[in-house]
Amino acid sequence: MRVAMMKTLAPLLIAVLPTSSLWAAETKPPLTAEQREQRAEFNYKMFCRGCHGPAGEGEKAVPHMNGFVGHFLKFEAGRNYLVQVPGSANAALNDEQLTEALNWIVMNISGDSLPENFKPYTVEEVAKLRQEPLFEAFEFRKKLLNDMLQKGIIKELPAQPLK
């Protein structure tokens, strides 16, 4: 009788256990602001720092961000670019984590280039923009830099290669 009962209950347990673990995952308390900040910095170190450097200094063909990246936030095409560039759009991060990382980058690496009226990226904005990644990122960046120059956002083009 015990064996028959186990055979009857086994399919029920198999069906219930996966949903109970999903329920448990959904009931975790949300991260605090400090935990999100730590996760964003960690994700920068894991997914961006290898090319952009510890302080966003970049090297070779990788754009220099330190003290400069905030200029992109001064007009819509530049703001969109930071999400749509392949390193962001294709990052192995979910939309919330990418949003945190982008906001961490601009808050911690922009320096004086960060606009006074900066509005942090939202998860919804990032989710939408990363669906349309750039395929010619270097050419698009070159165009944006020339636009910045013409609009008076920057006084000269960065010395870094514009490939």
C-alpha cells in the first residue's frame, strides 16, 4: 500500500515542487538602495571594466568614459546610444541590472560632464532601447561626437581614435 501511495503522490510532488520554488523566488525582499549600488558596481567590474578600465579610461579602440560619458546624456541620441551600444545592449545582464550599471557608470565616471538635469535611466527605457542595438557603433559614435561639437556640447573631439 505504501508503494502504491508513493506512486500516486510522486507525480503530484513533481508538479508542485517547481512552482513552489518559483513562488519562493518571487517572495524575496527587494534589494535595498545600497545593495543595488553594490550590484551595479560589481556588474561594471564584471562586464565593463575589462575593456573600459577601472575608472572608465578605456584603451586602444575602447572609448574613454571618465569625465566624458555624461556628455552623451545631453541629447536624446546620445542617451540612447549608451544603452544601444553592443556592450550594453548585448550584456549578460537583465534589464534591471543593466539599468543599475548604466546609472552607476554615469553617476561615478562622468565627472563634470554629467548634466545638472540628469534623469536616471529607467528599467522600461533600457528594456525598450536595448531591443534596437547598434550594429555600426563606431560610425554612430563618430557622428554623435561631431553632433556634440556642432551643438557646442564639447569644444573639441576626444584624442581617442574615432574608428
